[in-house]
Amino acid sequence: MKKVKTLALTAFAIIVSGGMMLVGCNGGTGNGSKADSTANSTSDNDNTILGAGSTFDNPLFSKMFSEYNKTNGLKVNYQSIGSGGGIQQLTSKTVDFGASDAPLNGKQDSALSGPVVHVPVTAGAVVISYNLPELKDTLNFTPDVLAKMFLGEIKKWNDPKIAAINKGVKLPATDILIAHRSDGSGTTNIFTTYLSKVSPEWDSKVGKGSSVNWPVGLGGKGNEGVAGSIKQTPGGVGYIELAYAMQNNMAFGKLQNKAGNFITPSIASVTSAANITIPADAKVSLTNTDAPDGYPISGLSWVLVYKEQKYSDRSADKATKMLKLIQWMIHDGQQYSGALNYAPLSPAAVTVGDAILKTVTYDGKPILQ
Amino acid sequence: METTANNDLITRSENILERVITSTKIRDAVKGIKRIRRSHRQIRAENVFRRTLTIVGLVTVLLVMGIMLTLIVQSTLSIKTTGISYLWGKTWDPVRDIFGAYPFLLGTLLTSFLALFISIPFSFAVAIFLGEYYPKGWLPNLLKNTVELIAAVPSVIYGFWGLAVLVPIVRSFESSIGVDPVGLGIFTSSLILAIMVIPYAASLGQSMIKMVPANLKEAAYSLGATRWEVIRSVIIPYTKSGLFAGILLSLGRALGETMAVTMVIGNTSLIPKSIFAPGNTMASVIANEFTEADHPVYLSALIELGLVLFLVTVVINMIGKRLTKQFTN
């Protein structure tokens, strides 16, 4: 009897202490020093910013945040769970900022408790990569041909429509095999947004979104999945993030932009794509850009924060630190873009970003002067 | 003198007797009390143990019910908008909010059952080899451990291996039989799944075969039966239900497998035209699209897909249990 009681008591004690330890750990997440957590809990908490969202931004963000931490001692904990997930976490206010490759849609906007501002932080592009081993030249694509290929209307590489824009190139009679992303992604969103803009047929049959109902082709998980499908299949063609294609030396084609020029995707041509008149809210799609030397399948990536920073129990100090971080990201932080194959923001985008940051308030008062 | 001495003797012996009697009485009494105490303690301990078991069991049941309830609650939105036609709708279009699970339902069932058919000969062969022919020795031990290792390898590794090795082989096989040489598709995923589910049926079957009473087998041998005849008419009939349970276990694993399948199935929402065509399974669609499901109906439709997968597993298990019962009778 006694033994049982003691056993039960011990078990209870273990469970309780275990639970307390867990609670303790939770409280300490992200705080480097736990010893003085009682004394310094508020300032410690204020020194850690939580973010979540886009996987595309993650390599650049990691670099930026570690550099910023060296000079300013601010810790940023960024979870790259995908743009949709980041927006959901921002909606439930479990993070301080979100990051997304697509501006908020109407449904996401209405789920939010207050207005959110979009600050452009970087730009990326989607390239058309293909596998034609015997081909030496770089292929040209026009929007019309691209849409018809992805709709399954152009089935062979030696189709007259492809031959007409690639004069002098000996095209093989191989079947075209389309590879697309199977997971919902910002890359798919940019690519389908572009196709919807340039092809009314695509817009009515498929539309735009982070996952769509593909009329043809195979789905691969992530950039590496699509790249794998392309590499393995002669005649394979698909869309891949520019950074991934550059790092892995994949062949990609030139694409005709709105001005009629065939543009090779590169960091410079993506930055040029963003050098257009950007609206005051920065919610602009760069796809099919008006810039004559801009690559047409480019897109901005945004950091999302609430316009009114006084919510939950946030301190003014924390809000200021976060805004200063974002301000640094769009100015000094841009120097890390090139090495990681991201396109630096265009001057137009930086100006708009600055203006937007000044509209963010704490208790009605602007935070940055 | 004599009498007194006798009396003395008697009283002494009586004394001794008494002492003996009393001491045994006391001992018995003490023992009795101890026994009672111990049995009380034992009963208490038994009760505590039983209660713990009941609670843990109930928690497990509650958890499963809870998961089911969550799935139902979260998918109400999708059930309301799409209705029952969700099950046979042929289009999955997140842009237009048209959700039909039929291509994925078909993909899940096709890959799982095809995998089962491919794996059964292997798992039964392993089971019979290890259970009947060579239950001991280093080679059977090696085989046993290797088969068990199959179950321990993470599924993403199978996916990787499938993509790098199996897909090119399947592609050349496909071009030699004259179908579209895609390589990725239902057939490749079934092959991968078949390898992954072998250990489940094999290890259960092997332990069932070892449990066949020796006298039954000896009786058959004494009647002049060959080894094959013993296996066919004694061992297999005796272990039928166990072998079938192993198959069910394998099927359960195949239905829910996500990572390895999604890497080699081709992930298209089109209805597969043949077993060599690309397709998709319910588990793989959920894994692929859940993170970026950016509007409520879409998210709810994905959760409903989870509910359908859950129900399919339950129904198949129930049918399996019924069949197992019929086999044993």
C-alpha cells in the first residue's frame, strides 16, 4: 500500500517537474540567457524578433539576420514554412512579421484583424529550363509559345511555332515533357500569374495560384524535384527559380518581354524589371514588366507587418527595433543579394519601401521619422 | 516416585506440546495476517495496474476519436460547398475552388493494391523460408535482419533511390513495351511501395509459421507427405489468418505512405489512363499542397482528403477483419 502510494507520488512528482521544465523551456525559447530571465524578461523578449514565411527568401534572410545580429545584437528567428504559412502565422499574431512572394489576396486580407503593409525586400525570377542534350544554342521563347507548351498544344520540340522564333537552330523531333511544381509555391504563383497575363486561353483554362490544375506534365516536389525531372528526361522543360538554376548550372532560355526584346534571365535583368513605377502600396506584380530590358517572369518578395504595431502586449521598443531591421534590409542589407543570386531592389522599389515604413505607427504615432 | 516421574514427564511433554502448538498457532496466525496483508497489497497493486491499463487504453481510443472529430469539424466547410460529389469529382482545381478527390482516391487504391500483389510472393517466400526451412543459422539470421532493416529505412531514402535508380530502369522498360517512357508514375510507386511493405507480412507470417504445432507436421510427415505437401496442406491452412493479417498490415502501410510515393508518382491531378501513367495519391496531395493552401475552402478540402483517407483505411481494415474471421472459421 505504502509502496504504491510512494510510487504514485514519485510518478506525480516526475510528471509535475517535467511539465514545469517544459513550461520553463517554452518561456526561454529564443532567449539566450535564462539565468536573469526574471529581471530582464521584457528587454530579452524585445531583443528577439519572430518571423515566418517564404522559403524563397530564407537563404538571403539567414545571411542578412546574422550580419545584422553582429552589429546590432538583435536576434531574428525566421521559420521558412512557406508564404501561406507565414501569412497564417501573422494573422494569428504568433510572429512579428511575415514574408511572402505574393501579395495578400482578398480572403487573406479579410482574415486579418488590422491593415498590413507590404515592404518589398528582394526580387527573384523564374526561368524556363530545358533538357535538349544535342542543342548548343540558347533557345528563344515567346509568351504565346510558352503558354501553348504548358497547355499541351505544342507537343514536339520541332514544332513550326518554336522553329519560327529560333531560326537557324536545328530542333530535335523529341516530345516536350512538361515539369511543374507539385507543392504549392510562390514560384508557381509568379509563373502562372505571368501566363495568365500573356495568354487569355491560359487565364480561362487554368488561371493563377500557388497550386493550379495543370493540363499536362509531371509534378516534382520543390525546385530540386522539377530540376530532377528535367535533367532525367530528354525533351523535358519546366520552370525553376533563377537562383536555383544558376547554382546548379542548368540551361535556361531567353524570353520575349512586353517591349519585344528577348531577355536572358539574370540578376541585372530582374532588377531592371522592378525599375518601373511602383504603386504606393508596393503590391505590384512585376510579371510581364513594362521595362524594356526587364525579364518578364520576375517578382518582388515582401515583408508583411501590421500597420499599427501596438497590439497584444508589444512594446514600442520592440516595434522600433523591428522597423529599423527592415529599413536596414532594404538599404544596407541589399549588398548580400548578389552573392546569393538574389536580385537587389531597384531604386524605385527602395523609395516606395521607405515611404511605406514611415506609415507604420505605434499607438497612432509614426515609429520612424 | 514412578508416577510423579511419569507425571513430570507427561507435564513436560505436554508443556513442550503446548509450546509447539502455541508457537505454530502464532506462526500460522502471523503468517495468515501477513498473507492477508500481502494479498491486500497485491489486490491494490493489481487494481492500480488494471486502472492504469484502462486509462491508457481509453486515452488511445479518445485520441483516435479526437483526430476523427477534428478532421470532420475542419472539413465541414468543404463538405458544405462540394457535398458528396467530392468523392467522384474528377477535377482538382484550387484556383476555381473545384475539388474532386476521385483521381487521388483512385491513385491511392491503385498503388496500394498493386504494391500488395507485387509484394505478396516475396513476403510469403521469406516467411516460409525463415519459418519452416531454415529457422536457425547465420544465413537465415542475416536474411531476417535484412528484411527487418527494410522497415527501418526512412521512406525519403526509398524515394531518393527510386528517383535515381528505379525511374531510369522503368523508363527503359516502358519504352521497350511501347508506352510513354515517362518513368515516373503509378507503376514505379507501386514497386517502391512493394519493397517497403515486404517486412510487415514477412515477419508476422514467419512467427505464425513457427507456431504451427510440431506434432501436426510430424503426423503429416509420418504419413509420407513431402515438404511441399506439408506446407500446402498443414502450414498454410493453419496460419491462414496470420498471413492475412500480415497482408492487411502491409496494405495499411501502403495506403498511408507519403514521401517515397510523392517523389516517384509524377504528381498530376489527371486521372491515370494506365498503370504506367503518372498520378497522385491522397497522402501525397496533402503533403504537397498543405503549406500553401491560401484560402479557407482549399485548406478544408485538403483536410477532407485526410478524412477520406482515414475512412478508407478504416473500411479496408473492417473488411479485412471480417475476411480474417471467415478464414479462421
